[in-house]
Amino acid sequence: MIITEQKEFDQVLRSLAGHERVFLIGCGICAATWGTGGEKETREMAARLVEAGKDCVGWIVTEEAACDARTTRRLLKWNREQVG
């Protein structure tokens, strides 16, 4: 069984210190099931980051495991124009 936990927003902001442009990748599998990073949560996080002054250049929710680095690399490559 896989359980995910959403990070506190302050922790996310600290992790992004020094980075203004952000591209989010959500997971339509485990994180969506647990309500920690599916489409709804990814949309909410994007909005909160914009409110906090970040430039959220885009987001995507994969139906594959976002925790798989190969999936993440592929998604970033496919969205290269937005990612920059």
C-alpha cells in the first residue's frame, strides 16, 4: 500500500526559494486517490503559488506514476516550451 502526504505550503515555498518559474506535475494515481496531488490539488497548488508571487508556467497531471523519474522526464520534455 502506498500512502502520500501533501507538504505544508510553507515548506513548498521554502523549497522554491530562489526560483520564480514553476511547472507542476501532479499524479493521477496514488496522489489523486489520497487527495494529495491529483488534478484538484495540483490546480489549487498552482493558484496558491501564483498568489505567493511565483510564475506558474503550467501544470499537468499524469495517469502514470509521477514518482517514476522516467515519467517526469518525459512530461518535462513534452512540455519543454512552457518549462523553458
